[in-house]
Amino acid sequence: MKAVPDDKPAVKFRSDVTVELVRSSASDSDVLFAARVSTQGEQTLESAQDENLDASRSKGLINYLMRDRHGSPFEHNSMTFYVQAPIFVFREFMRHRIASYNEESGRYRELNPVFYVPGPDRNLVQVGKAGAYDFLPGSPEQTELAVSESKAQATAAYESYQRMLDAGIAREVARIVLPLSIYSSMYVTMNARSLMNFLSLRTKREGTHFPSFPQREIEMAAEQMEALWADLMPLTHATFNENGRVAP
């Protein structure tokens, strides 16, 4: 078997997921002026740009909207995240048809040899029945096996990919040998209402009205997105938690 030439990039392995907030137009005041147009009409134009909130009154209104599930005022904002994660995480993201996605393309660029392997704290053993699984830590032997097999398959697959590219085979064809553990990157744009829906399903929290059991890797992305959002819209985030993490 022909080895990958020395000048080719070395295969790398990661166990993390990264999220950056690229741009945003999102604040608690966006929720308030959108909601108040229902009763104040054109008067809200004067307060639409006002960031100086009366904290107690503002939280009361946001709580009412969240509690009674008046969801549309939470849509008048936008956040764009840049996410780096293995492709199998992106496939779970795209189940949520409430965001805009643009992912790097294996048709138009040579994919970097970066692959996901389970980290030392990743639970490996599945116990229970469908819809009610618990995941427990693996033994040292299971952890070693999961990591070694993941690395071996990723390395062999990327070598196949490189041989196909070197032979003049198109990128869109050569990429078919690559596993879902390869990292990709994408932009995700959504509003707060959509994000709350995503978080309600992709995080596991005590006190939620509807418990969810997400795959850990997408939860890692969701946790970072939530922390960034909480800084932008602290009152909305607080009432989301206080009302059982149910999207309005």
C-alpha cells in the first residue's frame, strides 16, 4: 500500500467542539419593543433603540411572554455562530429546520485531516431501552479500544482519500471514503426562539419540564451557544430557565 508522502499534512485528533459568536443583533430590549407593539403601536418606534431597561418591569413582561408561550417577540433578533465539530454532530444540528446553515464543502476544498476521538470523560456504555438510555463510563480497556480503533480507521481513510486525490480523482468523489468523525466547520444563524427550541432538546438539565437526553457531542456545542446567548440576553435566558426550559 502506497504511503502518504511526507509533505502531506499529518492526521490530527481532537476531542472537543468549538463555538464562536461571529456577529449578533440580540438583546432583551428586542423582545420588549416587539411585544409592546401589540398594545402601543407606533409609540414603540421611540423605544425600539432604547437599551436602558426598567429591570423589574422588563423581566415581568419577558416572563409573561415565556410562561404563556407568546413566542413571536423572541424572533426579532439574530445570532451567527461559527462551529467546528465532527460531521456526525452537524447531521444532528440539521435536524433542526429552524436555523440557516452554511458548511464548508468537500467538493470545493481539500478537507483537513482532523478527526474526533472520544475524550477520557466521554461515557461509552449504553444501558437501558430506546428513549430512556443511561450512558456510563467505560472501562480503561473500552476507552483504549474506542480511541485506538477510531484513530486507525481515520488514518487509513485519510490515506485512501489522499491516494485518490493524487490520482486525479475529483474531491467530491474522493471524500466518500472519509468517516463522519472528520471535522467540518459551519455558520449557524438563528434567533432566540429557535435557539431555545434547540437548547431544550440538546441539553440535559435538572428542572426542565421535558427532560432530554442528547448525544454528548452536540450538547458540548449547545452548552457553548447557550453561554454566549446568556451574555447577550440575560433576562430572556433567566426566564427560559425559570419556566422549565420550554421554548415559547
